[in-house]
Amino acid sequence: MRQKHQGSTKVKRAQLQALRREFELLTMKEGEKVDIFLGRALSMVNKMKSNGENMEQSMVVSKILRSLTSKYNYIVCSIEESNDLSSLTLDELHGSLLVHEQRMQEQSVEEQVLKISQDESLGQGRG
């Protein structure tokens, strides 16, 4: 029985080590939605916790902020300057990132509409 328990502990330790490595390498993919990325990150965090890892919420928040794509750089700076990261919850971070993502999408749509209307007006000449 003792050997079985030691084997189980070794397996958990190995799994936890693999999850830690995966968490360290975690980055947001280009074009990935905030919801999808946070889902991947939190799934990994939950697996680590189930294997005995004690993770502070502030550590997870910091990792998520570091792992966002470069188009979120100005948002990360804004969040870091306007919040105490040691007390920022994952829900607050998630909400803030979603609002910014939605604004970026709206801006992108407006730019596309402007481009289309400019292209149409350039195509109409004397004739």
C-alpha cells in the first residue's frame, strides 16, 4: 500500500511539473478571443490546483496580463496603472478585457465601413 501511495505521489508530482511548464509557456494566440484564452488559462489553473498546486489569484492575473497579444499592450498598461494587481480579481480582469475587446471590434467595423465608403467614392468619376 505504501508503494502504491508513493507511486501516486510521484505521478501527481510529474503531472504538476508538466502543467507548470505548460502554464509558463501559455500565451494568447493571434486572433484568439479573450473568453477562449481565459478559458484555456483557467482550465490549466484548475488542473494544477487539483494536483495540489497552491496558486494565488494575483499570480494568475499577472500571468494572463503578460500572456496577451501585443494588440492588448495599451490595455495591459491601463489595467496595471489603474488597479492594484495584488487585489484585482479574475472576474474584474475578465470584464475589463471583454470591454476593451468589444471596443476594438467596434472600431474595426467602423474602419471597414469607412474604407468601403471611401473606395466607392473613389470609383465614381466623371464619365
